[in-house]
Amino acid sequence: MKKNGEFNKLIILNFLMLIFFISMLLLGTFNDEAISKTLYSPDNLSLKLITAIGAYPFFAFCVVFSGSLFERTLHSNTGKGLKIFLSILLVIFIIFIGFIGSGTLAERDSLGSIFPNMDRNIPVIVVISLVTVFPLCYLGYRLAKKSDDPKLVKRILCLFILLAIAYASLQVLKGVFNRPRYRLVVTGQDGIGFIPWYERFTGASEYIESYGINKGEFRSFPSGHSILSASMILCFQTLSWLCPKLKNKRFLLAFLGFLFSVIIMLTRIILGAHYLSDVSFGAIIVVILSFCYSIK
């Protein structure tokens, strides 16, 4: 009965989040430019620090949950050869995801906006990876040892599939729309003005080549930080299966993920990296996926 009650609360929460973000998308559709103009504050250091952590938890949790899969693999009943093969694949995946995540932490839309020398600095990214990947992986390993959930592997694999869909949709849509960021629009570049989210911007490659504009400035829609931070709605829930003290707390964890994502989205608008429609659309993608995860 308690399990059904939690399921019902999660479904209701998902519906409310979906309604909220759809409402924000409609509001942004008609008022994007005015909202960004009112809130724009590109030099706010506090917001830069907050937004810097917006995307990283997505990759950090992937490492943690991979560490949990590593523990389950080592203690599984599969054959030795298959166990070694799967373990090697997990180690490669952990290193890869850890490196990508460290790169997002150092890029120009994160800490790179405060410390420009960090942006695309491979040695810095490697150091961050070395410092963070092993502790995160070990944390997942230890949590899995304490978990008695027989479906833990299936739950984590389901989570990874949904996160992969979210990440893939982000990359595809950004490349299709090429929407200029508000902070680029306000520079007054000839031919680069405000366009609504549903219109595709043409000529981005010419501006990138002719004026040396970073290609990332034409990747406003949808918001990557929005999709990655909203994914905490899913990731936080997974902790309920890893941590005994968080058992039956999925609703609360999902709500905390929602609050975290809203804070990050607001920083993205204020800093001129995205419009309200950008962050809202990204969140809608994740909330739709959240419906699938709620039934697991």
C-alpha cells in the first residue's frame, strides 16, 4: 500500500512539473526577449559559481552508479571471462564519463567563465578527473555493497538508457536549431538578432568562420544545463535504492532534483546563456522521461 502511495505521489509530481514547465515554455515563447532583457546580468560572480556546478552532477552520478555496477559485476555469478570483460568495459566507461564531466566543469560556461585559462585546458581537466573519479566510483561501490535491492542493476541500466536519450536529444536539437544565445544577440552583430525558439537560425557556420564566433554561441536551444540539471530528478531517486536511509523517499528526492534544476535554469537566463523557452523545453524532455522511470 505504501509503495502504491509513493508511486501515485511521483506521478502527480511529474504531472505538476510537466504543467509548470509547459507553462514556462508558453510564457517564454511570447516573452523570451523581454524576460532576458529584464534579468540580464552577465557579470554576477555568485551566479557564475552556481551555474558552474549545474551540469557536473549529471556526470558525477553516472560515475557513482557505474561504481555500483562494478560492485555488482565483481560479486555476480557470471563466468570469470565475462566478469573480467564487463569490468574492463565499466572502467573504460568510468574514465570516459569522468573526463567528459570534468571538461564540463572547466568549460567557458562553467568555471571557465571565471577562470578563462581553465577552458579546454586538457591538463586541468585531467587533474580534475584524477581527483574526482576514484572517490565517486568508490562511493558507488560502497553504497552498492550496503544495498539489498535485487533489482539494482536493472534500475541503474534503465536510468542510463533514459539519461542517454536525454543527452542525445540535447546534442541533436542544438545542432538543428542553432539559436543564438541572448548574450550574443546583445553584442549587436550585424545579422544576429533575436529569433523565437521554433525558428531555425541559418548562417551560423558563416558567422563562426567569418567573425571567429565560438560555435557554442549558436547552441542556445535547448539548454544543456537545463537537461543535465533536470536529470537530477531521476538521479536523486536512484539514491533511494542505494541508501537504506533514503528508502521510500523517492518523492522527496525527485522534488529536490526539481528545485536544483529550477535554480540552475534561472542562473542560465540571468547570465544570458539561455532564454526561458530554452530551459523550459530542456526540462520538459527530462520530465517526460521521468514518467518512464517512476514505474520502475
